[in-house]
Amino acid sequence: MKGTPIVNNMLLRDRANNVTYRVVLNSASPSRVGIDDIDEYVILMDTDVAKNTMPIGAPLKVVLDHLGQREWIVVEDDEPSIDLDGLSDAVKRVLNERWQLLQRALSSPFDVLNPRGRAQLARQLEREGITTRPTLYQVLRLYWAGGPRKQSLLPNYQNCGAPGIARIPATESEKTGRPRTVAPGRGIAMTAEHRRKMAIALATSKAGKEARSLQEAYHHLLITQYPEHVRLEPNRPPQIKNFDAVPTFEQFRYFWTRQYDFETRLKKRLRPRRFEALTKILASGTLKDVRGPGTRYEIDATIVDVYVVSRYNPNHIIGRPTLYLVVDQFSRLIVGYYLGLEPPCWVGAMLALWSCNLDKVELCRHYGINITAEQWPTGFMPLHLLCDRGERMSHMAEPLSVGFGIDVENTPPYCGAAKSVVERTFGAIQVTSFGPYIPGYVDKVFYERGDKPPQLNAVLNLDDLTRVLLAAIIKHNHHVIREYPGTPGQIIEGVEFTPVALWHWGVRHLRFEGRRFADDHLARYLWPEQKVFMRKRGLHYCRGLWYYGAKLSEQHWFLRALTEGRELSARIHPQRLGEVLIVSDDERRTMLRLPVAPRSRRFTLFSLSELIAMDLQKNRQNKAAEWKNQPLSTQMTAIMKTGISQAKDNAKAFRDPHLSDRKRLKDIRGNRQAELAAMTAEALAGHLGLTAEPTVIDVTPANAPEVEQKALEFADQLFNATDKD
């Protein structure tokens, strides 16, 4: 490559020898590197610092010849830029020491590129007690190989300590880590023997093998692998001689996480089908291959979370109706619906499609709602219909495709994300529009055991719920779709990103300089940033602080964050724990102000530091209680296992080998009646004092009348004895 300029910090790759050089100095005299010559030289440095090499001189014309013959090539420096302010204190200290030493070396009167100059400088620094020769050479080598920048001197601490290699202690006395401050005892080191026993417990326990319950697998470990420390005796709690002789549950759980990677653990807990649905990447958007309104409709059904009563007798609760929605994929407009008592079926889907062609003005007027044709345009039959696999498998799908020229498409099973538009609409209609305000609504978030059943609050009949549903649909058709991507043409023409406006636009054709900031904006940048976790009980901050508000359930990202247990960014004042500002998990990153949950109001009287101290004390007490109750938990686990084993043995011992499974299943109801009659006869015999004599009662279903006769005889004797008294 003739004419290639040689500049400082350029990387040259020797393709034959697989060596990369960095240009330290592009034009230098030979004396700089200790060479007696008159030509112009280029000083090169091997980028592999492990070779412990120093800069070498190469004639400029030789380097140019290599580049011209493509023996050497120019490569890009792919070393990423590093934020030096975000490093740890230890790394910063080493980096600053090396940088100061480098500045001292470069500003010295000695030429560090010359071997003789480097040696003289090293001797001088050793005499002054500043550094040693190996340290000086290491700093210079890193600087020349990594480039003239400070990050080249960073220590590679991430490669220290043989990462990925298990360090198994030889004896239990080699206990490492901080001393315990919460749990009692000293603890044991996880030797190879302990690891072997835990591996056996995970492999032999069903709870551990399928990751259903690690606590039960831990009990199985104690019972089977440590019988000398967990002694089981009849009618006595297990006696644990030495708590430091068995691993803790935390050590067992940590071993489980090291034994299986995250993907395997997640598959064990969720099962493959749920795992695939959870980890599937949604790469494409909802507007792909959609040319405009009416191109594709999405239809789906759900059970409404509202109990309704009969129109004829309001005292009769008739359950929860089924709601079908038909949504235009382009505009998000709800073009049709059906609300009925039928379960999800092809009939309901058809009636929903039928409603797409109804006059919406007349439909709403029937339920006492006055609208114009522009507020809810009458829909049409689509070109494509995306539905569930259940509707698609109906024999009526073929006539629909032939009669209307509709391309009926179906989604894979258990894949709600394939029709995300209509799935999201269900949540917007029920949760944010009318759900919490209707009597009989099933609040899946706030309902707790012991609360009044929502069925008893039901007052709406099917017509009343339909009227409320129509109002919610009209409201939804005029709400702003914040996540709608849109096009530059729509933005330029000033189209409102509401379903109605997008529908009408698709049918036709396809500033103040004030510097005032809101309180939420000030809190975003001035209050401390914390992390909160989405849980079923609300947003968990720390120390028992939970936050929740009605606005949280209205966010379009709330459901996804709740199911995934997502970590959110929050702003909270350490002295004002009564409210929290959440950074919404959407593309706009808006702020959401939430009050403290009722269960956590008592904690708002304290500061954050006080809560931390109280939480530490609570953890110590809980840890002590766990160890105290561990013998009882282990005993109960053993009792359960022993009882199940004895029941299996008894069933095997009394099993009639000549009795087939078909005969055993033939007359279960008769067996039940005979058993109840025998229990009645036995109870009456006890009242008459006949229990001293052995009473044999045949509970065979064929002899049920005899058992009933025996019970009647006992009853007569009992009544006669009562009359005499």
C-alpha cells in the first residue's frame, strides 16, 4: 500500500507472524533505540505485553515495503473507552501511582526509548527509593503497548484469582469469609464431601431435582446425609448435636445456583413452555405488513372480571360473562365487540365480527349513549383476521374465508404476544376504565383471604354492564396511544395519535422559552436515586417499606413489570418516606408519585437510618428463630415421609391381587355409602357400650342394606335405653 502515512499510535498487523505492532514514534533517529545507522526509523512496540518486550526500531522504508506488499496491514484500535471516574478505589489508587511514575519517567533527562537511558533512569529511581526496575519497565511497557492514554495503565484485576475455578477447601477448618453477625454459630467450610452430599440430595429429592422447593430438598439433605447430627426418635423432636456440623440452607441454595446455570434453573422452575414464552424476544412491531385500517383485525376473548346478576331476578348471581373484542391492528380502534354468557367459542367470535358492521350511533343510542358517526366510525370486514388457534380450528373458519374473502390467520398456542394489540386492549378496558369502579369487580391485586367475596357485591346485569362497556370502548377509542410508533408523514400532518384519528387519517390517504421546572423534575435530579422492586404487594423499597397507588395500575408497563419482578428506578427523600417518585418504565421515563402502602404507614414516622438499624435487629432475631425451629421442621418432614411410606405399605399389604382396577373403579359411590353406614353403626354401638365386644361390619357395597339394618337396630336400642332413663 504505497503512500500510506505512518502516524503515531497506528496499529500495524504482521499477517505472517500474527503480531500486532503499535507505532510509538513514526520518525526517529536510530540512536533513539540504540542503533548505529543513518536511515530514518519507525519505533514499534508489540501490543502483547505478556512477551515482556520493549520498543524496537524498524527502517521506515522497510515498513512501507511491508505495507505496499500487503504483508502488513493497518488495523483499527478496538479497545473500548473506559470511564475512569467509575472505577473502584483500589484500581484508582494503582492507576494514579502508575500515571505519576510515567510522568516522572517521561519528564526525566534520560531517553526512555533508548535501553541505556532506561537503565540509567531505573538506577536513579531505585537510589531515590521511588520504584524498582521491574515496576518502571512494566509501566513503560503498558504505556507503549496500550497507547498514549491513561487507561492503558489500568491493572487487570478481573483476570486475577483464576475466575471460574472452584476453590474447594481441604478441611472444614478452612472457613473463609466474614464472621457471622446475624446467624448463630461459626459455620462450616464447603469441602468436597459436603458438596458430594448436597449433589446426592439434589439428585435424589424430587423437590430438588425439579426445583419445586429447595427448602424440602434441604430437609431431605439433613435427614439422609447427616443422620448423626440430625437424630430422629419417636415422639421426640430431632436432636441436632452441633449446628456447625451441617451446612446452612443458604449454603445449600448457593451450591444449587453453582451447580446449574441460570437458564437451566429458570427452565426447571417455569417448565419449557412458560420459559419459551417468557424469554421470547419481540423483535418486530405491530405495524409490520399493515398497509392501513381494515387490513388486519385481531380478535380474542376473555372472561370479564365482573360478576353480574340476572335481569329477571337480581338476587341470582349468574357469574362472569365472556367478552370478545375486535381491534384494528393499524389504528388500535375497537371496531366490534360481543358480551355474552357463552364461553369462548366460534359463535361469540362471529357475533363480534358482526358487530363490526353495525351502526354504532344506533347501537349506543339503544343503551342511552349519544355519539356521532365520527366519534365511533362503523367498521368493515377486514382483509385478514388474526384469531386464536381454537377459533381457527372450527369448521366455520372455511366458510368465513370463502364468503368474505378473509384470510383467517391463527396464532401458536400459549403465545399471547402474537396478538398483543387486542391482549393489551383487554387490560386497558377492564383495569383502567371501568373495573375498579364496578360493584362485583374481582380485584386480583387487593383481594385478600377473609375479604368479602366480590360475588356478593354484584348489582349489574348484562345490559348494565354492556352500557358501561360501550362507554369504556368509546373512551378507549379517543385515548392517546403513547407507544404508537407513527410515521414522519403523520407527525408532519399533525395527526393525533388516537385510534379514531388514526382510523380517519388512514381512510383518507394514507414554542415558549421559559425555564420553570416542575417539582417532579427537581426531585428527579436532586433526590437520591434508589432501586425498588415490583412485587405482588406493591413496590418494595427496603426495610419493610411498600408503596402503591391507583396510578400505578394504570401504567401500560405495570403488568409486565409485575410478572417479571422488575427493578425500577425511584427517587425518595431519606426523611420523607411517605411518598416515592417512580421513573416509569416506558420510553418517556416520566415520573409517577406514589404514596406509601397502608401496611407501611407506621414506618413513615422514622428516618431511613433508623429503619436500617431496626431491620438489622429484626434479621438477627429471625435468624435465631430459624435455627431454633429447624429441629421441629425437620421432624415434621420426617413424619410426613414416614406416614406416606406406611400408607403405601399398608395399601400394598391389604391389596387383593384378584381385584382388577376396573372393579375398584366400578362402584365408588356405593363404597362411600357403605362406609358412611358402617361409621354410623360403629358410632351408635359406642353409645350403647358395645365397643368392648368385637364388632365386625362388612362394608361391601352389596351388603349395604345389612349394614343399614344393623345401624337401625343400634338406634332402636339407644332410643329404648333413653326412654327407660
